[in-house]
Amino acid sequence: NFRLPDGWQARSDRVEEMDAYIIYGHPQGLTGFIQNHFPQGAIVLRSTALIKACYQHHQIDPDLSCLFLNTREQFIDLVYFDRNRLAFFNSFPCRNK
């Protein structure tokens, strides 16, 4: 259903807390640069870190449904947990006039 642009490779991040994987595309040249110059470094999608952080915060009361809103330059991220299950994650462009 999704085709990566030429020069991109599929990558995945493990989200142990939810027994899940996040699959995404990453430019091959950038991946090689990071691995060559920072061999001990980790490449982690920003969305993976945000979902993990929201999950940890949600564990305070996992029986409740909870919506997290993250704002960043020109985007809004929504993370929604329906009880103890990730039900929705998406990023939306947002411009302020």
C-alpha cells in the first residue's frame, strides 16, 4: 500500500511496552552517514519516542482513555489511548498566521 521513494529503505522501531513495531522509511544515505560516523548511535523515529513517552505517562491510570496533544513547529501530533491500547496516532500540519 505504500511505496518508498528511490534511495529510501524501510526501517522499524520496536515498542516493547506495547509489543509492537513502527515501520517507516529513511533515506539510505543518511542511514549510512549516521552508522559510519556514530557506530554506537541509534536511529529512532520521533514518533516512536513520543508514543513511548505518552504510553509511560498513561500507565499512571491505564483504565482511563487519554488523548495527548504534542505541538511542534508547523505540526500537531495526537496520541490517543483507549484504556490500555493505542487507538490512534497521527501528525497534522498546522500553520499559525
